[in-house]
Amino acid sequence: LFKHSLSICRALLSDLVSEKERPLVMGHFNAASSVGFILGPVVGGYLTEHEGGFYLSSFVCAGIFILNA
């Protein structure tokens, strides 16, 4: 259900942006998407080190999934 949100966003950007600006916008979108893969483990590790951190990181992930719906 949530897996195809990136594909939908790319299709939407492709429709909304002119053909001349499309490479720049897609590059920014892909860069922003990649930041999550880079910072996610760092932030998750930081949250897990704290008291009750596993539960905190689980609730943060659940909140993000709910917002994504």
C-alpha cells in the first residue's frame, strides 16, 4: 500500500513541471529521498540509545507510517 508513494510522487512531478525543468526537479526529489536512507539509521541509532529508545523509535516509525497514509 505505501510502497508506491514514490512512484506516484514522481508521476505527479512529471505532470506538474515543464519538460525543461524536469531533470532539475527530479534530481532534487531523488536527492531528498536518498537523505532518508542516509540519516534514518543514524537517527534510529541515536533514539535507540536512550532509555526506552526502542519503544520511542517504534512510535516514531508508526507515526510516520500513519502520516503517510
